[in-house]
Amino acid sequence: MATRTDVAVIGAGIVGLATAYSLQRAGVSVTVYEAGEPGGGQSAGDSRIFRHAHADPRLARFAVRSRGLWREWGDDLGAELVSLDGAVALGPGVDEKIDALAEVDGVDARRIDAAELAERLPILASHDGPAMLDAGGGSIHASIVVERLVSRLGDALVRDHVLTVRPTGAGTVEIRTGTRRAEHAYAVVCAGRGTASLAHGLGLSLPIRNAAHVRVSFDVAGAAPSSLATLQDSSGAFGEAAVYAAASVDRTRYGVGIAEEVPVNDDGRSVDPDALQGLAERTVAYVRRALPGLDPAPVGHVHCWVTTLPWGDDGVAVWEHENVALVAGHNLFKQAPALGGVLAELAAGGALPDELRPSARLGHA
Ligand SMILES: Cc1cc2nc3c(=O)[nH]c(=O)nc-3n(C[C@H](O)[C@H](O)[C@H](O)COP(=O)(O)OP(=O)(O)OC[C@H]3O[C@@H](n4cnc5c(N)ncnc54)[C@H](O)[C@@H]3O)c2cc1C
């Protein structure tokens, strides 16, 4: 890494935490500003899916880098951060995904039959349609990751809301928060839903679309199984065309979502609770049909804002403005180690890889 020594990171979601941890590991001093609870925004909840399959092969390769770093980080942080249970996908597109992943070094993805599917995902109803296993995928233990990274940050985490980010013209960036004014050599804005407004203050208009989403958690009925792969179901066999699910660390709980967003009202700040309720009810109905190994009574909800870029649900990009970088995208949890590494390099004086420039449309659908 190069020589800048004092970096501000705005937002302690997974992207900001990953950036700060990468900076710390490189010996760069960092201050993370967080308005709310670290990991309380789009990074909330106990699990996420790690999968390699992406429509854009560049992003699949980026995911391979992240998978390696998740292992390395797990060793350093003293916890398994991604389960070894694999990621299962159902639906007519699996052969295409397997073919695409065959071109990506470091991925073990293959078709599985109904018997192996039942072994990998014993809570699923009997299913003999096309199924794929990504053996290096699995459930990211999201809340453990956040807790370990926050603990590493220690006093470097400042609980305050950032109002403005402004390059001073003298090689520093001024940060104004609720109760302080500080200058840093560089700033990385990883503020999720707050990124667009901080960008606006810099004269930048980022093409971020806001929506809302709900994911519902269910208890596993009976004893925890010895394997509980993640699920992406686009088979339609159980009445929904796009469902995803991931397991808690002890495999006693499964978080299930229908991959649909709830539009934001015209005021840009509120959503219709009935729409969220409707999506949650469809999720319960899906669980009754597809996942008989779960108790269908919901035991938890994650309600979240979702920020997406125009070129796809997995789209991600970094904007640079003088000595400020701003990151935006969706489905970033799995990518956080590699993305945080890139942002840390940039903040420390390195260059932004071309593939992360907005014009490269990384993660296009
Ligand atoms: C239900 C759900 C399921 C998902 N499933 C997956 C999945 O399976 N796999 C996957 O890879 N991804 C998944 N995602 C997406 C992934 O979780 C997000 O892309 C990722 O968590 C975004 O992290 P972030 O750090 O960019 O944003 P956030 O987690 O939103 O963090 C931004 C932080 O910035 C803070 N902030 C905002 N404005 C300011 C300000 N002005 N001053 C100070 N702090 C500020 C906020 O309080 C927040 O804590 C899912 C998302 C949801 C909601």
C-alpha cells in the first residue's frame, strides 16, 4: 500500500467495516463515522448468501477473490465467517450458470440430483428439477462478521452523523458531523442509503435507486441438520419465481426472502407497510409449500432499504472526486472483502481498478 496515513470512512455497514479493517491491516490509521448502529442498515440480520454465480463473469472472478479473503479474515478474526454447506440454485438456468462458472478459476459448481439436493438441503420439499451446487458458496455469518470487525475497530469508530464531506483544496477532506469538524487525508463514503445525499453535497449525482425489502426468518423444525446450504430458487415449482435463503450459524434458523423490492413512496423517504406485509405473507406461503422442514411461524424480520444501480441487481461502482471515493451497489455483502481491499488501496494512495469505474458497469445483468 502507498503512503496516505489518515483516512475517514463514512458508514459502518459491511463495506465501510471491510474498508476500515483492510486499512488497519495495512497499518493505515482510520476513523469510521457511523450515524446509527454498526451493521444496522442494509447489512442487518444474521446471515447472507455467498455465491460465485453472477451474470457478469468479472464479478464472478471478484467473488473468487472475496471467498479467499473470507477464509483469511476468518483465521485472523477467530471465527468461521462463511459456512462450508454450499450454495444451491434451482431452476432452468442452472446449466447456463454451471457453464459460465466453468470459465472462472477457483469455482467448484456442478449439477446435483434429487438425492444430493435432499442431503444438502434437508428442509426442502422433494424436488427433481434442475439443481446446482456451488461447493464454495454458503451462508455468511453476517452478524458475527460485523461484531468481530467492530471489535477490531475499537476507538476508531465514532458514533456520529456526517452532514458534509468536502475536499479542502489543501490535500485534506473536511468532515462535519453533529458534534465535530475534522480533516483527513482521504475519505471513503460507504453510507448505503446515505451515499447519494453526501455525493450531492459534492456536486455529484449518483444513479442510485432506493427501494425497500423484507426478509423473514423461520426456525428449523426439530433438530438442526448437519448441512444447510443456501437456496436460490428460480424454478417456479413452489409458486414463486425468485426466492433466496441463508442459514444461521448453528443451522437452527433460515432467513428467506422473495427477491422483489417494494417501491419507495413519492416523498422518497417512506414505504407502504401493506406492501411490506404482502411480501412477508408471500414468503410465509412459499415456506409452507417449499420448505416443510421449517416451522412456518415467522420468528424475525429484516426490513431494509435497498440501493441499486441501473445496470443490474448485482451492479457496483466507485466514484472518485478529488480525495473522496464513494461506493454504491447492491448484493455487496459477499463482495465486501475484495471491495474493502480495493477501497483501502485507493484511500492509501493507489489507483482505482478500471472495472470498478461506473463506466465499466461491473455486475451488469
Ligand atoms: C434482506 C437483505 C438480504 C440481502 N441478501 C444478500 C445476500 O444474500 N448476499 C449479499 O451479498 N448481499 C445481500 N444483500 C445486500 C447486502 O446486505 C448489502 O449490499 C450490504 O449490506 C450493503 O452494505 P453497505 O455497507 O454498503 O451499506 P449499509 O449496511 O447500509 O451501511 C451504511 C451505513 O452508513 C451509515 N450512514 C448513512 N449515512 C450516514 C451519515 N451521513 N453519517 C454517518 N453514517 C451514515 C448507516 O447508518 C449504515 O450503517 C441483502 C440485503 C438485504 C437488505
